[in-house]
Amino acid sequence: MFEEYGHIVAIDYAESNVAIARLTKHGKEPKVREGKYRVADLRLYLEQLTGTILLVIEETTTSQYLYCELLASVERILICDPYQNKLLSTGAKTDKADARKLALLARAGLLKEVFHTTDAIINLRKLESAYQDVVVAGVRLQNQKSALYRQVGRSYREDGKLTEPNAAFIVQQLNQGIADYEARKAEYEAEFGRRRRQDKRLQRLVEVPGIAVIGAVKILARVIDARRFAGSSKYLAYCGLVWEELISGGRSYGRRRPRYCRTLKSVYKTAAMAAIGGKNDLNDYYEYLRECGVAEHNARHAVARQVAIATYGMLKTGTRYRPYLWREHLEKHRTASAAAER
């Protein structure tokens, strides 16, 4: 489908140097130039080309900025994932070589696209990512404090100070850092609460058993637009809740987990653990699976997938959570199986 474009323009962008490779519809080899171009220069270059343009950029820190600035100057922007395009690592490694490869791989349809949008909700990712950084740093401080106490056979939860001067000084510094972490974490959570009151999508997501405000923010920040997934199976793969089977020559070589969003997998696994044991439809689903002989870990994993499918459907259709939807699906499956047997 990329042959439809009159020009394929690939940009290897950096502040100090920019390489531009342009491949025409009937051209065999891209024309490559490089220099210190500003975004305004890139926009002017693209607007001077006649015909349809496909712009190709690698996923980097500046990808979203370039996407928003250059989108109006081209028909489509394809931002690709360099981690999944191994062909980019072959041969010489220069800015001009990278831009040339991007143009050729784009025409061949061998690039893995990364989702970007001009929707302002994508900025929620910045808030969620910064919160995650704060949590990781705070947990590290708590672990360091716990390790100091364990070195002398004590628990940091016990009262009393460490007698060794250096250890006591370190604990004092760690306590200050932990207090600052807890205050910053509370500020982020208050901001999440404010966002929830303003966004109906977050209000609906917290109706799902096991999903609290922080989990809802993480889901919305990562998904943005559920319509970008072809179906629930693609979404489950993105969340790391299904496996891919490896088959070659009619023989199975096992399964592997596709490259996935670790944040969403953590949210759905945590939601399943929170829902199980409570008075909700997901716990009933878990109990039903256990009664059918499903192993505990498999039943728990099935609940996580059920939560993921529910939130995916809610974001895609803009509807509220429907409890016991799993019973309706189960009944349809039974009816279809009975009809097939007859």
C-alpha cells in the first residue's frame, strides 16, 4: 500500500544533525541529504514536494513533537519501532545510512508502526510515567533502609535507631527521602483524582472490580484510543496476557510471549488479585472456573484477561461496565456448541 505515495521521506532526526532520504514512486534508490535543519526547514522542504507524501521517523524522545509539527504537511506519518526492525541494525551505522534504510524498508512494508496521535489525552502519559518514576525511586529508598536494618538482624519497622554512626546517618538521610517520596506520591494521586472528576472515561473504568483511580489512569494513558486495536485478541497480546505459538514445518516449537506493555499487564494482574475474594462478578467467574477444575493460577490469569477485555470494550464503545457479561458469552458458546453437535 506504500506504493501509492508519490514520495517516501525518511528522517533521522537529532538536534545536531538531520538526515533526509527521499524515495520517489518509481525510484530505485533514495536521494539522501543531511545537515542541521530546524523543524521549520523540514516543514518547508515537505511542502515544496508535489504529490502525496509518506513521512517515516524512528521512535525517539522527539517523535511526538515531530508528529504534531509535521502532520499537516504530509498525507501520513509512520513512526516505527527500532527495537522490532532488526534490519535497521545491519550494515554501516550513520545518520544517512539509517535514513536510507528507513525509506527502503517503508516501501517494502517491513516497519513496525508505533501509535501516535494529536489527541491531547496522550499527554496523560507524561503524568503517569512521572508518577511511575517517583514510585520506583521511593521503593528503592525503602529497600535500602530495610537492607541496613537486616544487616544487623533487625527490621526497619522496629522502634529504635541503629548504633553504628555511619548506618545511623544513612538512615536519617533515607528517612528524609522517604518522607519526600510519600508527599510527592500523595500529590500525584490527588492530581489523578482531579483528572478522574473531569474525564468520564476514568469514571467508568473505576467501576470495574479491581480497578482503582491509579489503574484507570494507567489504562487510559497507554491505550488512548482503543480503536487502534483490530480486536480484543490484539489488545490481549499488547497487554502480555496471551502467548504466541511457534510453528515451523508443521511442528510446534513451544510458545513465547509477544513484546508487550508491562504497565498494562501489571494493572490487569493486580486488578485480578484485588477482585478475587470480593463480592463481585469477577470473583464469581473465578469460583466458576475453580469448580470446573481450572488450576488456581490459570483461573487468576483468566480473570485478568476478562478485566482487560472489559476495559477494552468500554473504551472502544464508550459504554459503562456490564457485570456478568462472561455469563452471556458462556451461554452463547454453549448454544453454539449444542447446535454444532446436532
